[in-house]
Amino acid sequence: MKIIKTKNYQDMSRKAANIIAAQVIQKEDSVLGLATGSTMLELYDDLVSRYRAGDLDFSKIRSVNLDEYLGLHPSNPQSYRYYMDQNLFNNINIPVENTYLPKGMVDDADMECAAFDALIESLGGIDLQLLGLGLDGHIGFNEPGDAFIKESHCVLLNPSTIKANSRFFEHEDDVPRHALTMGMGAIMKAKAVLLCVNGKAKAPILKQVLYGPITPRV
Ligand code: F6R
């Protein structure tokens, strides 16, 4: 594990973009594991700028996202599909059919999760997985629990996650209570993982992540 301490959010975003850009340049058909959330906004902006400057080509890249809210249609501005389209996919030359997120509008969440894991396998696994960190220590929506869950699964979000994410919704009651998330198996099998964390509020949980015991609670 390599820890890169940066000056500020801009510096973190640029350095993370450097790592993703290097992956895209070195392997033009890479499978990128992507994340949403406020942490990634400037990093995605930076990748778009590099694409517009002619420095990056995403035409052969495949992407799989970590998670999606259950019950949100892709046209809902709070859905993660909408976030990815707006902040990245619509602004680069990745073919939309090469971008995958768990589908939030499904009747059978377990079947969708199994299909999502099969899809990741069929792509040959993830080359570089981008992760943010939740205030409660989650990655993807793998919330603190008693055991690591290897497979993609449907999760009941923690009250603290619902509260943290309510900033994107009009009312806290509008935040979906369930989400579909990639499990720890596909994340840990990724050839490389890039975890980006910023802001004072995350200092205590980051300390636990880096220096505390390895546990499904963090
Ligand atoms: C988002 C995701 C989450 C976020 C985490 C941090 O796809 O998987 O784990 O990375 O909740 O969110 P922000 O960046 O909004 O603090």
C-alpha cells in the first residue's frame, strides 16, 4: 500500500487523475471500477479536461460502478447512473454500452446482483478500482457489519449514510433506504485500488482504516 498525502482537494484530485490517466494510456481497454459522491467531482472534471485536450482516449475502456440506489430510475438526478452520465460519460468518448452500473429499477435485487457479478467476471475483473470512503467506514455501500460480504448485494443503508447523502436530496425522507453494491470480493480482486479521501470530517475514520484492525466494521 502506498499513501499519497496531498496539499488539498485540488491536489488530491489531480494526483488521482494522474493515476487513472496512466492506466487508460497503458491499457486502452482497461476495466475501470468507478465511484460517485462529492469526492470524485473534481477528479472527473480533470479527466474530462485531459480528454478534451486530446490526451486521453476512452473509446475502448469499459467501466463498472460500485453501486446504485434501489428504486431510482436512471433519469432521476439523484441516481448514480445520472451522476456518472453528467459528470463523466457524456463528456468523454466512452461508448455508453461499455458503462455498467447495477440497475436500480429491478423487481429482483438478488438476481440483478448475481448478474452484475457475472458481468464483472465476463469483463475479466477490474484493472483499477476507484473508491471513496464513507464517514462510517463504508466502501461502495459495504456498510459496517459482522462479516465481509463477498458478492454484490442489496444493502439497508446506515442512518449515518442516509443523513450524509441527504445533502443531495430535497428531504432526508427522499433518500432511498436500500442500495445495490459491489461486494468485497470484486473490490479485493481488482488489480489495483485507488482510495481517495478528503476533508477533516473523515480524518478519524481514515485513521481507523489505515492504522486500525482489519474488520468488516471498517
Ligand atoms: C459512491 C460510493 C460511496 C462514496 C462514499 C463517499 O459510489 O461508493 O462509498 O464513495 O460514500 O462519498 P462522498 O465522496 O460524497 O463523501
